[in-house]
Amino acid sequence: MEAIIRACADEGWAAQVAAVIANRPDAAGLAFAASHGIATAVVDHRQFPDRDSFDAALAQEIDSFAPDLVVLAGFMRVLTAGFVDHYAGRMLNVHPSLLPSFPGLKTHQQALDAGVRLHGASVHFVTSQLDHGPIVAQAAVPVEAGDTPATLAERVLATEHIIYPRAVRWFVEGRLALDGLRVTLTPPEPQWLFAGHTAGEGA
């Protein structure tokens, strides 16, 4: 989230972050957003009897800011199908794996257990199927000898901070088109990174 806020300001996007909304009052992103003059709100899931009522309240809070795009960053709750459908085609998430491999939690341990040579991150449109939406951008890092979930997570997170702001900017610029599960970027440019280098830059 912080990387997106910084990129929006530093790169002069023709957009602004309307608000940062959290489901926990102690979420670190709230203080960061407030320090940058961005509106904040909390919709605490513990105050609701079920997922449907929480998601309805969350959607109401989001819609009060009339956003063109909803960006999930560090939001660890599974959203209901009705909520996802409400924001179909305009809600992005970043997931710490090269989807469709390793959806869900503990992705870095999953990668180590599977013995893969590459791991990474994916930015995707959110659908009702968890971590299976159309992929916008991906970044890969090598899995090195002696890696632990923590060391792997650190390298993957660094790539998330590159590809997530980039994907949001593409949406802001009207360059993304959805066709089923395929995302087209116009005009085209590399939509993946390897070890911190953009595809085609000699990595």
C-alpha cells in the first residue's frame, strides 16, 4: 500500500488515492495514509455477526468514496461472492506466488516444500475463486540454496513493490482490458519481471 501511495505521488499519476480502509484499527497503513493527507476509515470485522454483514458495511464505506479501483493490500479476509461481483473488473490484489501455483496461505513454505526453482508474486483481478483471477503482472525470483520462508518472503516482497504500483498505474491510464481470464495491456510492454529486471532488459 505504501509503495502505491508513493508511486502515485512521485510519478504524478492522473489519479489520487481516495482512502485507505482497514478491518483492524491497529493496521499500520492507516497512520501512513493519514500522514500523507489521505482519508482513512476502519470497518472492524469483529463488530459484525457474519461475513455478509461485514462485507455489506465494507462496501458501503468504500462506495462513499466513489473509487474507480479497489486495491487490496494486506487484506487477509476472504470476501463474499456478492462483494467481489460488486467490484468486478475494478478490484486488484497482489499474491505472493506465481499463480496459479500456491494459492492461499504460507506460499513461501509451499514453494520450498515443492522444490520449485522459481517463486514470485502476481497481481490479479479479484474473482470469487480465491487467488484465481485474471493475472495482470508477475515477478519471479530464484529459489536459492538455504532459503527459508523468511528470506524468500523478503525477496518476493521487493518485487511486489515494483509490480503492484505498475499494475495500478496501468489501470489508471485505461490500458488494461479484460477478456475472460486474459488481460491485455495497450500499448504492450513487459508484464513480468525476473530477479528485479523487466523482461527484455537483459536480465
